[in-house]
Amino acid sequence: MDTQSHGEGPGPGGAVAGGPGGVPAGVPAQAPAELEKVDAGGRPLGSRAPAFVRSRRTLHVGWQVGVFVVGLVVVVTGVILLPLPGPGWLVIFAGMAIWGTEFVWAQLVLRWTRRKVTEAAQRALDPRVRRRNLVLTTVALVICGVLLSIYLWKFGIAMPWSIDA
């Protein structure tokens, strides 16, 4: 947890008031590796709310609730769009990006997703994989063509409705 993102500023001399070692009372001490976590842009993980919002605990909690609700509406819209025509996954990732502006867990999910998409793109560009995909696509198209030809030879072009002029 980032003490700045919860409205607790440093006390006199730069130390955070509270428990021993500058750690606020009731907050577990963090490992140095957790403090150095940054996103792909080099920014630390955590809230990206404006400083005046982070400086007031109630305002920041309200901000987080608002971001969560907006992100939830976008993600639910994306889930609804999955079976319907529309960019369902794109909308879901947009909702995750909205959550990622405020919540570390969403930032970590987006980081993991970005890494997996990059790995999949690298695998897809591998010449052996591309050759295999081309062969499989060609075989599938030939099978579909043969089945369509057999259907047309056996039944001809028949409209499923009756058109009388």
C-alpha cells in the first residue's frame, strides 16, 4: 500500500507519523521490492488520482468508489457485448484500464495481459507457426469447399422461403 495514495502525508522531517520506522499504525511494513513496483511507463503502481483527492481520505475513498462503479459499468457492458455483435473484449479491457487508474490489482492484471499478448504475438510471428497456420487454414478451406460442392450438387441452390412472383 502506498501511504501517499491513502491521504497520509509525511510528518515533520519527511517521516510518516504513526508506528515505528515511519510506518503508520495498523499498516504492515512493506518489503523494499514492493515499494519499487512500477508500471510499463515507469510510474509507481497505485492511485493516479489528483494530489488534492489523495490528500483527503474521504475524498479519495469517494473517488475510488466512483472509479470502481464506472469501471464496473464498462466491464459489465463488455460482458454483455461478448455474445452480441460488438467489441466485447475491447470494452472489457477498457473497463480494466479504468480500474487500473486506481487499483493495483487491476494494474497487475493489465500488466500480465499485456505480457501474454506480447508473447502470443511473438509466437505467431515465428515462421514455423505461420507455416503451420497457413497449412491448417488451406486444409480447412478445401474441406469447406468440398462440402459446399457436395451440398450444391445434391440439393442445388434452394431458398429456404418461397418466392412467388
